[in-house]
Amino acid sequence: MDIKKRLYYIIFVIFLVVLAGSCGYYLLFGGKPKYMDCLYMTVISLTSVGYGEILEVTGNVPAQIFTMLLITVGMGIILYGISTLTAMIIEGALTGILRKNKMEKLIKKLSNHYIVCGGGETGRHVVSELIKNKEKVVLIDHLDDNVEKSRHIEDLLYIKGDATDDQNLITAGIDKASGIVICLPSDKDTLYVTMTARMMNVNIRIISRMVDQGLQPKLKKAGADSTVSPNYIGGLRMASEMLRPAVVDFLDSMLRSTQGNIRISQFNVKKNSQIIGKKISDLELTDKFNLVVLGSRYKDKEIHFNPPPSTILIEDLAVIIMGDVENIAKAKEVF
């Protein structure tokens, strides 16, 4: 039995004992006393506070026997409940329940956030990078070790549970999320969560991790917008280290620099946006936000590098920019 069920069970049993005691006194005295008097008598008997009898128990043998049984059984249950609650507080279980409830309330308020399924070696880096970019993130993982290793990340919201459980995806707000990154160790689980996420939110962007490269067509059919193979990426990285080390060092320095959070990002021109029809130069990204425009792409077409300032902004155009994450977040908020 989990902690929450144990807590509810203890409260229910104590309530049952009090109810049984009150009804017992009411019946023993022929339904004549007020029910509040019966309840009062039950409580003072169970707690052994020593107040005077409000009902005439002395001399009434059935009532005396009932009172002795009530005190014996009831006190045992109450002492068990108190010891269990004390153990839960000492173990931090009760604190965990309160933290979980607070976390779920915060998650309910989110929209346009990102969900990361799996807090292992890959998922932890994904969560950390998203939060560094000022994005709202919810992590789902059922392993205590993975959750503990991720909890040091500032502003992290998490759900301790299995990502293959639909209820955990619903709790994470998948219907209002912008994207989901699936970093589960099992390709079978990744495929299932990919399909489920697409069914729950047809507009969400899905990035799926895979171990077996042959799974890519199935993941695409299941609804993944993009797939990532750590083995494949690792191989490309090692080749790049050999052929173009300066480029690799430049990108690493950008991601790991302690002098600032410089990132390459993008903002998308959405339907009914106020900037549709304007030129890139009209946004004054360099003057107002100290951002550099690196490229642009319309839907899934090829990237246009270093687009001219006269480029007209149209719906579904992605503008690729580089700059400090704080300034990127401000620009996204404005546009």
C-alpha cells in the first residue's frame, strides 16, 4: 500500500471507530440522548481526557462493557495511526505528498510548456537546456534515482510516475503543451508514448529518442516530428572532432560558457501575429535585443542563411537568431 492510501486508510478507520462508538451509545440508551452527546462521550472515552460522564454509563452494565471495548480497540487504532503518521513525517513521506500536491497545482496552470519523458542521462541534459532557455518544463520519471538527480535543476516541475501511463501525461498537461521529448530507455515504450502523445494532442511537437535506427519509420508513422539516435549523433560528433575541431569547440563554448548564456534559437511567425507583413529590419532585433539573425525557414523548406533585412515576415516562417537567452525570451514575448 502506498503512502497516500495508508494515510487515507488510517483516517477512514479512526472515523469508523468514532462513528461506531457514537452509534453504539445512541442505541444502548434507546435513542434518547442527543447524537452530539454520544459523539462527545465517544471522543472523551477514546482520548482518555477524564471529563465527567455526560451519559449515565456507571451502573449500566452493557454500556460499561461497550465503553471498555471501545477504549481498548479505539485506543489501539488511534495509537497505531499516530505512530504511522509520525513515521511518515520522519521519513518525509507526508512532506512528499504535500510537495506533490503543490507541484500538480503549478503544472495545471502551465500552457505552451514542454514535457520530458525520462530523467536519465539524456533526459536530464534536455531538461537542463530547456530551463536555461527560459522554457517551462515538466519531467516525468518513475525512478527515484533519476528524480533525485534532476531535482537540483532550478524551477523544475516533475511527476513521479511511468510515462507510459496515460494519466501521468494528462497530469503533465499534454493537451496544452507545445512539445514533448521522449527519452525512455526502451524503444517499445518510446513508440507507445509517441503514439499516445499524438492522439492526445494533434498539434504537439514530438521528439523521440531511439536506440535502434530501424525504428525511425515506425516512430514517424506513430506521430514523431523528429527522431534522435544518440549513437548516430555521437558518431557524427567524433568525426567532427577529427575534421573540424575549431567549429566543435565554438559550439561547445557557446553551450558551456560561464560568461553568459548565449544560444541559437528561433521564433515562429504564428497565425494572426502582429508582425505578419513586416520586414525583418522592422523588428530591430539587433538594436533592441542585441540579437543576430542567422537564417530563416518557411515550413519544411531549406534554410535561407543570412536573410536580407528586407525579408517579409509571413505565417509559419521561422526566424533563426543568436544571442543571450534573456534577450531571446524578451523578443519571443514581444513578437
